[in-house]
Amino acid sequence: MTDLQWCHLSFLKSRRNAVNTVCLITSLAPKQACFASAAVYTDADGWLTTFTEDTRSSGTIAAAADRGNSPRSWSDLWSIFVPNGAARTLAALPEGEQNRVFVGWAKISVVAALGEWLAQSH
């Protein structure tokens, strides 16, 4: 990463929003992205079981933020993330297409993995 990109990163940390993120990312290549999740279960004896995934929501970063008209957007990241197979950002997708994306993600989420693990006699 160049000094200029580090400068952008410092600015982004102080002003976390989608526009600043797009400004930083447009200077980087490739523009692939994904949401990553993790969960840690600690049992009564202090043993840790970790659940992670980082492939459920791959896509790209949009050239510009697009919130569309969606009231469902709870994160600025939705306005810059374009899921694989979509033509618009997650925030700008119609509700039905958003739901299709979320259903696919839910099947392989860390919450689902934790639930399955707990159901196996833990």
C-alpha cells in the first residue's frame, strides 16, 4: 500500500462512511470484496469453539455509492457492495432481490453453523 493509500485509510478511520471507503478503494485493485463473520462459543469450562466464514457474500465494490430508495439499508457498506450476480449495490437492489441474497447467505452463516453445532449434543 502506498503512502497516499495509508493517508486515505487514516482519513477513513476518522470518518467511516461509504463515500470515504469508495475513495480509498478506487485507488486499489482488485475491487473484490466480501462480508466476513465470526462467532466464538465459550463453554462452562472455558473451552472456545470458533465459527468463521468469509465466502458467503462475495462481490465487488461499486465505483460510486448508491443507496437507491431502500429503507432497509442499515449500513453504509450496503451502498458500495455489489453482490456477485447483481447489477446494483446491495442497498439499491429491489427488496425481492435483497431477500434472495440474504436467504443464500443465511444458509451458510456462522449463526447457522453455531446452531447446527449446538444441536449435535453440545
